[in-house]
Amino acid sequence: MRKISILLSCLLLSGCITKKEHDDSFSFVLACDMRGYTGDNENHFRGACEAIAQIEDIQFMISPGDIDPPDSVLYTIRKYIGPSMTWYPVVGNHEIENPNDMQWLREYNRNGNTLPNIVNMGPASCLETNYSFDFNNTHFVILNQYCTDSCDDCSEGDVPELLYSWLEEDLNKTQKEHILVIGHEPAYPMPDTENQRFRHADNSLNLFPGNRDRFISLLQEHNVKAFIFGHTHNYSIVKINALWHVDAGHSRGTADMGSRSTFIIIHVRGTQLEYETYRLNYENNEYEIADHGHLN
């Protein structure tokens, strides 16, 4: 079984508040871009799942895209983390290339409200793959950036009028203390924080800069804490004009040696959002805390 290095993890985060001190306290994990490297190989996504399984009180996982094939991702999560782990998938550019993936994702959230805690279903054309949900004091928005008026899998990554209007209405309704918006493609692609590898510089949301800028302005106007995404396989957390941009990297283990395999634990502790980033140490084959901080 994969080991995980968590010694002193509590001390790394100032104030380390226990769950009992805040009724709203909970934790969730971000893991994405494991595409094609799921199942029982311990050097791939399984290794990340085994490490996550050793961390207590994780309520659910969100995967910001490139989860092809999604049934195998869910199999790996349920087998190596636990059968009760809730999984919220996000559509990535590789899922829209595979009709079977999209049909599976539609069925997984059948009628737009099969997943737990959903408060807002998507527009008619992406009813099941675009949604928002609440958990305790936090509002989560899952964006399918490939949705248009006519389909949920026929565009390049974008936030066109349909999605913008839906998101604006959704953000206007929520009264939650924290708001997190999750998609697949970044607004501003960033290099990996460790080795500066740079990918998808010209084919992310910046392909449509007007829509991108309008989208980011909307998030800022509604005091969204973070925009979370994947796509680049690189890890970074950067604050730009009061909005955190969280690139969750990849969780495919040794299948991508260009940047270290990564998952991020987000701790919601009352008014505080804290994160611990675990990355794979290729020398000892353990996931270790490589970064930590606050999203405030």
C-alpha cells in the first residue's frame, strides 16, 4: 500500500482548528487529469487514492476534468479510498471527444440532480454536466466549459453567454459564506511551481479573451474565493486581483514525469479556507506535503 508522509501536517497550518471547534468544518480533495491511468496499477491514480485514504474526514472528491474513462476513475476511488466516497466529476476536453464518456457522465447525474446536495441544475443543454451544490457553509459550482445552447460536448473551452447567464443567476442566489467555482481549463495558464513546465499556453479559456475576462470579473464581483481547474498537468496556486486560481495538476502518478503527481486537500474551517498540497516523491514513492497555505 502507498505510504503518505503527513507528520506535522497540522503544525504546517497556523491555528490548526479541529472539526469539533466549528460546526461548518469539513475537508475535501481535488484530484484530476488521471486520464488513462486508473485501475489497479499502484504507480498511477491508485497510488494517489491509497494516500488519500490515509487522511481522515475527507467528505468528497472533486475532479476538474480529463477523467476519461470516468467509470474507471470511480472504480479506483471506490476500491482504494472507500465505497462511500462521493465523487463530483467535471467535464474536460478529453471527455467531450468520447461519446461513451459523456453518456456515462449524464447518467451518473441523471436528471441533473442525482448527485447529493445539488441546489441548481444546469441549462437544458447540459442539465447533468453543469451544476452547483452546497455543503455546510460553502457553495460549489461545477462548470462544463464545453456547453452551448445545443449540446454539452461541442465547443472548445469557453464561458459563452449561456454559461455566463446561468452562472450569474446561480451566484446571485447563494448566501453561503464561501464560493468555489470549478472548471477544467484555466483562465491564465501558469507554469508548475517547482520546475516551471508550461503547457496549454494558447488553448485554454484565453482562446476567447473577451468571454474569459467577463467570466473572471463576475467571479470577483461575487467574492468567489477560488477558481479551480486542471488541464495543464502543472500545479500552481496564485492570487490575482483578490481571486485565487488553483491548478490541481495531475494525479496520474509516474505516468507523467514532467511534473509531480499531485492532489490537494482543502480544509473549510469556519471563516477559513486552508489547503495542503501532496505531491509524489519519486525517490521514496510517497506522497508528501509540498505546499500549504490559506485561500483568504
